[in-house]
Amino acid sequence: MYGGDAGTNAFVDRYVTPAAAELGVTVHRVPVAETTAAVHRVVPNAGPARAPAARSI
């Protein structure tokens, strides 16, 4: 989830985390400084984005 918004973080902490706990799910927010860092946490070997290949019709 995107963690860069204080309002969203508060909602998750106040409502989502307790509701998930009732279902046996642990929500653990991990702050990241930028989107690239978040992508590398999820997909550790992700390289830079590539431009789509040119196609001729």
C-alpha cells in the first residue's frame, strides 16, 4: 500500500489493522522514502523500466 499520506496511514492504523487482526492477519507498515525503494522491496531484482518496443504496422 502507498504509505506517503498521513491520513491513509492513520486510517490503516486505526481501522484496518485491528480488523485484520480479528481475522488473524498482521498488518505491518514499512515506511519507504521513494517509490523505487518500495518496488525493490517487493521485486528485489527489478531493473530500470524499459521503453516499449517500436512496432511497425
